[in-house]
Amino acid sequence: MPSFGVNSRKHRDTCDSELIAILDEAIKHTDFSVIWGYRDMEAQNKAFNEGNSKLRFPKSKHNHLPARAFDVIPYPDGFGASTAEFYKMATYVLAAASALGVPLRWGGHWTTFSDLAHFELMED
């Protein structure tokens, strides 16, 4: 069964408890790496400047502690993974959220900016 490595655990541990539960359930079914939970000002603004985020600090759900968002990539191919691999991974992550009753939004469903690695809590 897949499990989280040291870096994935480090990022996972910065997330909201509901997100941790989703990650822990999803990893039982498919292998992936957690590449972001919390992002500080420097990391968030770097993501914005590089075009990997549409939001500057502190507007992203990554900028809360605990984080209200996480980014994951298929293991072992990471960002080199095919779109199909990201969709497969997302299916397991979204299924875990549904099973746990946690409303989760996937960046792969966005129409203006596709972010296949990004998941965030849906809030009022």
C-alpha cells in the first residue's frame, strides 16, 4: 500500500484536520506526493509570479495555518504525469472527500485556470 514520504508528511501536517483525513484515505488507494499545504508569503508570491497561482499572499487558502488547501501530484511521475494520471488521482481524492462528507473543490474543474494539483475546502 502506498504511504507518504518525509516531504509529503511535512506538507500534509500543515493542513486542516479535514484535509489530512482526505489525504490519509486517498493514499490507501493511489500513490501521490503532497507538495504544498501551507504557503508563507514568500512561497505564495513566488507561485503567483511564476503563474502557478492567481492569488497573492494572503488571499490563497494555502495561506492559512492550518492550510485550507493542498497540492498533490501523482507518484512517481509528478508534474511529468499525464493529464489522465492527474484525473485518476483526483478521482480518489474527491471520492475520499465525499466518503468523509467534506466539501472539496478541485482546481481541475475550474474553467478559467486549470490547476490539476490543487484541492481546497469549499466554504461559505
